[in-house]
Amino acid sequence: MISLAGIRDKVGAGARIDDDEALFLFEHHDLLAVGELAATVNRRCNGERVFFNVNRHINHTNICVNRCTFCAFSKTADEPGAYLYDLEEVRNRAMEALSQGATEIHIVGGLHPDLPFEFYLAMLRTVKEVSPTLHVKAFTAVEIDYLARLSGLSLAETLAQLKEAGLGSLPGGGAEILRWEVRQRLCPEKISGERWLEVMAAVHAAGLKSNATMLYGHIETFADRVDHMRRLRELQDRTGGFQVFIPLTFQKENNPLGHLKRPGSGGVDDLKTLAVARIYLDNFANIKAYWVMLGQKIAQVSLAFGVNDLDGTVVEEKIGHDAGADSPATMGRDEIVALIRKAGRIPVERDTLYNELRTF
Ligand code: V47
Ligand code: SF4
């Protein structure tokens, strides 16, 4: 029979927990016990150190051909509030980020119905022209699939051209919940979970690192979450290309799924999800708390629940805020350093590829 003591022994011996054990942890009433186990795993690899980075998000357009039921960001071209940045607007944002000490530009947007592939290449080149030292982490696996169809090229050739233009790595969005039955209800027009994984495998084969997310706290079950993480763990066993796992807590405003949000999600669920991820995903080096959606306080507390990475300064965030996130738009480097220090931990600024830049 599964028990916490049994799982603790297994984890203590450096062994991998299975799906039933992950489910047991999700269902376990003792949050602090699960958290302590996750903290132990994290301490073994990272000690007291917590990563953050100085970055800027650019959401170049909110015009999207899809209508995911959880999304408050996407618009059709003729809807009020629809926008598309031109290259000058992208350049200005990259210049501003550089002047603020950013090392990363994070670009994601809607699936625009009529931008040419060349626009995406030009956007990457524009940021690299501002400074070749800026790392461009851009385009979810969903966007990469869309760009491959747009360009008519193979996935490998699409990625090669994007890389040549300056693509440095991929963010982890678009994963949502990978299991078909849930995905059909969340985002029927989006690529399948299998395709998301296939694109990520191609990304890793192209020599690019990527992140992986999971959108939780809506209609999915704990079993769906475990299934999602199992698929990520399996791909990571094959490629080793994922840098970090980032659970994204569902924001319920201004989207059709919002009224279905069940009362179960909240701070306890957020912390438990991060903790189970830390214990289950033994081949992921980093677990990130995305403070934009969690809020700063839960993100800070999560540092005692297995988390070793906080998303960066962000600066301009639309996807979570359009859906009701009540966190500030940005946190300065000093604020992040203070948040980590007040948790009794050591702040370490990293670059996108997890090279350490400075210990505070
Ligand atoms: O794929 C959309 C999610 C993602 C909502 O890789 C929502 O470093 C909550 O992936 N409530 C995009 N989430 C953001 C993303 C991300 C963010 C920060 C860091 C990284 C990284 C990646 O946002 C989408 C979708 O899963 N999302 N709507 C919502 N209502
Ligand atoms: Fe479009 Fe992405 Fe929103 Fe889905 S989540 S509607 S693909 S912008």
C-alpha cells in the first residue's frame, strides 16, 4: 500500500516515484508533509539558492485564429482592443529592456491569420540588432507548429531558419493539459498534446532548450495532471531538452471557462502542485513559480515547497492580467532579490540557459 513514509524512503534513496504515488501526494491532506519532502529534494540539488532572471515579455499581437476557452487575451482583428506591434514597437521594447539590464526577451503572441513567416524572422533579427547579447526565448510549440504550416517548411527547416534569425530557446506555453479528453474541452482548435510533444522533440533535436508548462485549476483532475507530467518526464528522459517546469494556475476572469472554475484551486493547491512536480519530475533541474499568476506571496512561500526558480522582472504581461491576475505588471531586480532574501534564501541571477550571472 502506498504511504508517505514509503514515498519518503524511495525519494531519500534517489528513486523515481510512480504515477500512483504522485496521485497519492496530490490527494494527501498534509500539505506541509508533502512540501517538506519537495523541499528536501530541492535542497539536495540547489541548497539555499534560488534563481531569477531579468527579462521582458513582448506579446507582439493578441489577434488569434483560435479561441481557447481559458484565454482572455485573444481577439479577432476587428474586435476592440485587438493589436499588432510593428517592428519599431518591438525594437523600442527590446531597447528599453536592455537599458534596464535585461538578458532575455520573451516573445509569444496569438496565431495571427495573415502575418508572413518573414515577419517572425524579422522580429527575431530586430531584437538581435538591438543587442546580440539579448537571448530571445520565443514562440510556444503551438506557434512553431503554426509557423511550419505558414512557411510550408518541415519542422526542422522552420526551426533552423528561426534559429539562424536569432531564436535562442522556447518558452513552455501551449501545453495546457496534454490529455485529449481535457484538451478537447479546453482548446479544441489547438494542436494535440501529442503534436505539442512532437514539436518539443524537434526543438530539442535542433539543439534548442525549452520550458514546459501545465495549466491547472480548471476542469482537470489530479490524474490528468499526473498524466501530463508523466508525458513530460518521458520526453525529458529521451531528449533532456527541458530546462524547467512551470505550473500555471488558471485565472478565471474574462474567459468562458472562468465560471466553471472549481473552488478547489487556491493557495494550498498551488503549493501542493509545485511540490508534487518537484518530487515527481526527477529529471527536471528546475521548478519555477510564475509570480504573475500565483501572486508574489504564494510565489515566495513556494520557495519552501520545492521551488528553486522565480520568473523574472517580466515588465509587460498581458495573458495572465487580461484573465484577472492581480499581481503587479513588473517586479524590479531589487524587489525580487528582497523577496528571496526575506524567505531566508540566496538570490542568484541567471541567464535564460541557467548560467549563473551573479549571487546576491
Ligand atoms: O499557453 C492562457 C496560459 C500560457 C490563461 O516558459 C493562462 O518561461 C492562466 O506559457 N490563466 C502562456 N494561464 C504563458 C506561458 C509562460 C509564462 C511565463 C513563463 C513561461 C516560460 C511561459 O498562458 C498559455 C496558457 O497556458 N494561459 N490563459 C489563464 N486564463
Ligand atoms: Fe490563441 Fe494562445 Fe489564446 Fe489559445 S491561448 S486563443 S492559441 S492566444
